[in-house]
Amino acid sequence: MKKAVVIVSFTDVRREPKKSSGEPHDLLQESQLLFGERVEVVEEKGEWCKIEALEQKKFLGDDWVGYPGWVETRDLIFVDQFPETNVVVSALWADITTDEGPISVTAGTRLQMIQGRLLLPDGREGMIEPCSLSPKAFLDLGYERLGHPYFWGGRSAYHPKLPYTGCDCSGLVNLLYRCQGVDLPRDAHDQYLFCEKITVEDLKMGDLVFLFSEKDPNRIDHVMLYAGENLLLEATEKTKNVRLVPWGERTNGVSFVCGSI
């Protein structure tokens, strides 16, 4: 398989090689890849590549694999070796300055910094404000997103001037942990399989609370972050935003389980 990295701010991962319909709940929208994110190309088909996203795991069969889907070829650059990374963007959005113009990148973007300059995947150099890379407390990253719109299949920080930005429930969890240098599986059920199951009494800030599907009692279909003081942080299609909600409002009368990374 060929190696490639994303060379645009972000790109959508699609279930089929078709562009977004623009609908709020586009069932072909699977995930998003961030600038510099690594993929392996399984198949090339016209203007599309079938890929496995190596930094977003999915449990298929009896093994973990890179998250599968289709990405527009123009958003990738093929490489012989994957570039190294040693810093991560913590600001919601930041601009990389290059000779060809700025590149806007979302929180969670991983970059390679060498002596104060950025080495980009295509060999160019760039610069970024150091404050964009300053570490932030885990839940501070989450609180910054309160009120941001929910986006099905989203895994990027919301930007009011950029369409198709934002997170769904598992995309929010994945992105916040990524900002802390931790790669989690992409989907809620796979995050459930990946984490250590704990009791409610053992919950700490940043732990996960999973809800089982009402249609399939063996399937997880929602994930939230425990924010302490009996509050849960979630991106929910129910209210179409990122919000803090009292524990009882989301757990009373439903099946749930807690997990720790």
C-alpha cells in the first residue's frame, strides 16, 4: 500500500467516493482527517483514494485497523516515509505562515518543529505562533467548545467561516484526547472496546461515559466526557451542539457504562 499524508487543513472521510450532500446528517460522512495525518492508500479510483486512517483505529473482525473510507486524492500527498511530529496545535484554529500563503489548521493537528520552524509534509517550511502550541488542561479544551455546533462525522474544531467543521460525540472525545497526545479509536463503540471499564465511584475528570443503543443493547451509540461535579460534556445531535449536562439527565433510565483511558 502507498503512504500518504493530508496536505489541506482537513478533509472528509466518506463511506463511498461521493462528495458531501451538504445535509446536516449525511450518512456517507464517516470522519475527518487533519493536516499532516497519516494514511495508507488501499485503492485509487478516479479522483478518490480508498484509505485506512492510521491515527484513527477501528476494530474489524478480530483486530484493530486504520479507519477505512474514501478521501479526495487532491487532498493527499504521497510520501516514501511518514514525517515525524513533535508538537500539537492546542488553539481552536491557527495559521501556518508559508511563502505560498497561510494554511489554517485545527486543534489536534500534529506538526514537526525544528529550531523554531515547521517542516511541512511536502518539504516546505512554515512558522506558527508559539501560543498556538501551548499545552492546555484537558477539560479547558472541552469548555472552549461549549455551544459549538454538532456535526455528524466531524472531527475538527468548529470554524464559523469554514463549512463542515465541528464534531460529533466520538469525534469530540477523539480530538480532545489527540490534543493530549493520545490516539483513540474513532467511533463510540470502538472507544468503549478500547478503554478500561470502571465503576461510577471510580470516575475521574476526563473519563468516558457510554450509552447503549436502545435498538441494539449490545451496541454503544453515544459517548460523553465526565467533567466532575456530576456534569457530563457531550456533542449531541439532540440539541445540535456541544454542551454540559447534569449527570442524571443523561443516565437516568438508560443503560450506560464508564471507562478510563
